[in-house]
Amino acid sequence: MEFTLNPDGSLGPGKPGDENKSQATGPQGAAPDEAAPQAPPAPPPAAGAGVIKESDTANFMADVIEASKEVPVIVDFWAPWCGPCKQLGPALEKLVRATAGLVKLVKINVDENKDLASQMQIQSIPAVYAFKGGQPIDGFSGALPESQIKAFIDKLTEGAQSPLDAALEQAQTALDAGDVAAAGAIFAKIQSQDPENEKAIAGMIRVALAAGEIDRAKEMIASLTPALLRKPDIAAACAQVELSQQSQDSGDVEELRTKLEGDENDHQARFDLAMALYGQGRNEDAVQGLLDLFGRAPKWDEEAARKQLIKIFEALGAADPVVVAGRKQLSTLLFS
């Protein structure tokens, strides 16, 4: 689902213009003989012109061996009848395009190039090799998830940042600095070229939230498919929206403190206080409040404290120090 910046500056949904392997010909083997932005950057072209091509036995030396002396080349051995190939191919092509030329992809149909497949000792497909400096340096077989394919490409490029990753980082930097308009423009441009980009969609949701447009953020979330909603970055952004709404409805911090002073067993007041603190950006105090509540009454309101902690952990991200410490404390409480 694509999102756009409206003329009034608001955001909204836009309208978009093993079992993982199949048997092939023979065991894997060696290569054949021989600061906030002033203006949004341009993400890599969606077409990825020139970085993906079909090849064959006759052109393998030029398209792969020689070409890999200039830029790393990934070779995808596939066949039209291969189910896992149909899963791997689009994901591999998408990620190669996103590098905007840092790597190239060459596709080899094993049915039409049996001698090459035999020489490469391809046992099952899809089979993927990475060539660099004229030599094969890495590879895998089977339809891997997108995250593992990206890690494979990142290793091949030795951590070089693609224009897409640079644009995403620039957008996040702008959002962290409070430049909602610049962040929204960059995320929107990325997402217009890659409508299902997980980080761009999550970024657009967070931009709406930062702009105080919680209803707009909810509209974006409602427009997403179940598959997209399960993506980690998007799920975290959704959790932030839900928590933001709950914190707004939780009440005044001082009033809630007064209620607790009058009755320390008022679990609802303790829960609401934690959410009010979260709404003020006091994440550590919010987590500690919920941990305190869980320690006092773990079963209260169907384990509401534990469930809310998990939601906050998801929203903040696994690397956040508050999350790292909070998870350890929660684990201690659960197994004590």
C-alpha cells in the first residue's frame, strides 16, 4: 500500500499507479575453468536498469567471470518449473535493484544450459553463487527469506551502503531531529518507488504519529495487508500508534500518583500511570512501573502488565537499553 503527502501537509494512503529446493542436474562445486536533510535524495530507480540480465553458457565468461572483476556478480541458477525459484527470484531481483549497481545479478536457466549446470555441479535449484574478482566466493541453495538474502548481499558488498539504505537513514535522522516534513518527503519518495518497502511504510506511520495525526496513522495501518502488518518494522510502528492512543487516554500523572498514595493496591491506577509516563517519553519509568505491577499482581486483568511490556518492547526495538534491561527483569519475574 502506498502513502502520499497531501497538499495540506498531512499523510494518507495513496493509490499505486528440503521444501525450498528442487532437484536439478548434479553436487555443488567450483566455477567453470577460467544532519537533517535539506532536500530528499533520490532512491535507486525501480527498474534497476543494467543490473539484472539473463545469460547462457556462451556468455558466462563475459557476463560473470570478467564482469565480477569490476563489480560483484550474483548468479541465480533456476528453471521455469521450479517452485522455490519463483519465490527466490523476485526477492533476489528486488534486493539487487536496491543496491543501485553495487552488485549485479545474472540468471541462468539450467534447462537451456545443461552443460554449464553440469560443469558447476549444480545439484538442486535454486542455486546461487556470488563471484568477485573472477572467482566464486560464496553461495547458497534454496529459497531463503528476504532478510537472509539481504545479509548475503551485504556481506558481498562489504557493508557498502546502497542509495536506498542511505535515503532511509537520512529520513530516520530527520524524523529523530523533529523534521517531520523532510522525513515524510523522503519516506514517501522511497515508498512510491517500492510500495511494499517495510522501513518506508513504518516511517510514514511514525511521521503521521509525530505530526499528531494519530487518526491518519490508523488509516494507514488499516490499509495494509496482513503480510505487511507482520513485518517487524511495521509491527513496531503499529505498536507505537496503539501505545500513543492508550497514553493519551490514561490520565494526569500527578492525579494518578495521588491515587496510588491513597491505595497502593489500585492496579488500574498503577497501569494508567505507567502509560501516562510513556506518553511523556519517560520510557524507563513506564517500564519500571509495569514491572512493579507485574511483580505485585502478575495475573491482574489477564496479565495486562506483561502484555503491555511486550508491546512497549516491540515499539522501542530490541536494541534499546530500556528494552534490554526490562526484558531481563521481566524474565527474572517470570521464572522466580
